[in-house]
Amino acid sequence: MPNIKTAIIVGGGIGGLVTALRLHRAGVLVKVFESVETIKELGVGINLLPHSVKVLTELGLTDELEKAGLPTAELMYVNKFGQKIWQEERGLKAGYKWPQYSIHRGRLQMLLLNAVKEQLGEETVFTGHHFTSFESEADGVVAHFENKKTGEHVGSYRADILIAADGIHSAVRKHFYPDEGLPKYSGRILWRGVTEADPFLTGRSMIMAGFQDQKFVAYPISPELAKEGRSLINWIAELTIDEMPSRADWNKEIDKEKFAPAFKNWDFGWLNVPKIIEEATAVYEFPMVDRDPLPQWTFGRVTLLGDAAHPMYPIGSNGASQAILDANALGQVIEKQPDAELALKEYETLRLEATANIVLKNRQNGPEQVMQIAEERAPEGFDSIYDVISYNELAEIANKYKQIAGFDQESINNK
């Protein structure tokens, strides 16, 4: 049993909830504090890579994932004319021991929330508790919370350690880095939606089309509709826009006409992009942002995790997966290292540089750089991609990113 007996987790998102499950397995009594009054099934689709699915499997969530997620069969990059640049199998089809899942973010969060309540008890999750401040003591941490709507103090709680999983606008991170300011804007805006439609390609395909300044991503996320021969397509349209929306407008529902005309000719035959955009019931706008890698996450008995530690561009399907890997690394060190401060520092050593590398690689478009290379070398399209980019160059880009992000097949399967 670890000497760390109790933990406060600030944030009830994917990272915070997986951390609660993992620390419970390590013998730690956990309390999770979430700012909103009611945790709802919000958001759109995300992907869980095999190394994160392995962690969730070890936490006993295999059946729940199979019900909620759709195993991704392959990933394909195409140019703005729908011509194939690179294709690779994914998950079990690629020889991994664990699947890659395309899943609704809110559905995954509710799956994890239910698991926390079942395994740790209903009293584990405190909603309507907005973190305001903390004090470090010689042998613990005291955290203070208020009701965000009323400003009323709703409680102070003490634990051996505090884990900040409170997202890209983390209040705990701001305590340690008060002058950091707003997230860094990439110059690109994302518009996200879901559309029920006929399946495309294999019905379990993930596609990325276009290039750096204009991109469209699509993949199905509903196993129920897939069984009926239909598809719930999660999609992202992306354009380069000079000015970042104000923070008050993030995740705001917007008129499709703001971006849809740029994709009006993107009917590839096997995927009709204008139709998918048009038939979405609602579309939400986000700036593509991240933050610079930090020199330090851990301060005594307090540490950062997930987007609070390393927010990154949504490139390479890594955001949620890396938070899950953080949670697992933290659980592993707590099981081995009895000293709280040394355990959190060891967790930082395991994860800080690894995630910083992904943040920086994603700024260079990660594996999606093959689309930009194709655009620059063959803006009018091509007869054969190998006249534009060699197979070896394409494979090297794909494989190098897998190694940086920690999901190359050999390292996962042999761990």
C-alpha cells in the first residue's frame, strides 16, 4: 500500500476520471471536484489510441468501450480532390493487441463517471465545486472550492496530494504560472459537428482531407447505427483565419455559411463533404490552440495532468489518449514510491518531456504533414502519389510520429 492515502482531483473530465480509477487501483482514497453542477454528455467525437485503450482495459472497462465506441479500421489521408496520399490500418487490423476506438467524447466521459461511482462510490464526485485556491502544508494540501454561479464558499478539503486535471484554462496551472496568458492560437479555426449519413469507405474509416490551411476530418462514432447500416459521422472543418475568436465565443454554435462555401466543391464521390456539413443539426466553433510546454508540473504535493499540463493541437488523435497515459503513469509511481513529493516528481519525469515532444510535433502538423507536402508539390493533384512523395518518405513520417506519441506497435504490444 502506498504512503499516499488520499488525493484531491480537480476536474471531472476524461483525465480526472481515469486518474480517479487508476489511483483507486493503487489504494488511494480519491475525491473528484467538478465545477459544473451537472456533468452532461457534451462534445463531439474523439479517438482513443491503442496504448490508452490498453490502460482502460486494465481498469476493467472493456465491455463498456465495446458498447460505446466504434473500432477504427483504417486511417486515410487524401488531398483536396479526394486522391489518396497515404492509408494505413489501425487498431486490431494493424496488429495491435488493443483496438483504436472512435467514440463520442461525452459518452466516454459518462462511461468513466459511472465507473467511478460504481467502483469508488457515489460520494466520490463533488459537482458544483469550482476550485479557487489551495495551501500546501508539511504533510498535505488543503483545497478551497466555491459555487461558480453564486461565489459562495462550498467547502475546503484536505488530502495528501492534489492533481490538477482542470483543462486548458487550469486554475491550478495559473497559480504556478500567473503571467502565462491565453492559450497560443495556431491561426486556424475548427468547426465541429455530427451528421447521420450513409457509411463511407469501410464504414469504420477515418479520413483527413486537404492541407494545412484547409482541412476536413471525418470518422463514424456510433456502433449502434453501424449495426443498422448507417453512420453517425463526426467531422471537423478547418480553415486558416487570422483572428482568434474571443474566449467567450469558444464552443459557440455558429452559422454554417461562415465556412461551408470553402468546401462547396469537395465531393469526392465516396464522401460528399458539402452534404455532410449541410445536414448537420448544429455546428460549433473552436480556435485551434495549445500552450507552450512547461519546465515543471510538480510543486511539492501538487501536480498537473492532461490538458492542464500539456494542451496540444487536435492532431494525431492524442489529446485524450495522453491524459489517460498520464493517469496510468501517476498510478504506477504511487504504487512504487512511498514519498508523496518524490512520487509526483517521478511522474513528471516520466511524462513531461514525452508530452512536450508531441505538443511541438503537432505544431508541425504531426503525421498530417503528408497532406501539406502533397499540396506544395502537386497543388493540381497527381496521377500517382509516388510521383510526388516516395513510399519510404510517407512511411517514415507515419512511423516516426507513432514513436514520438508512444503508440508504435512494437513498444505497446511488448510492454
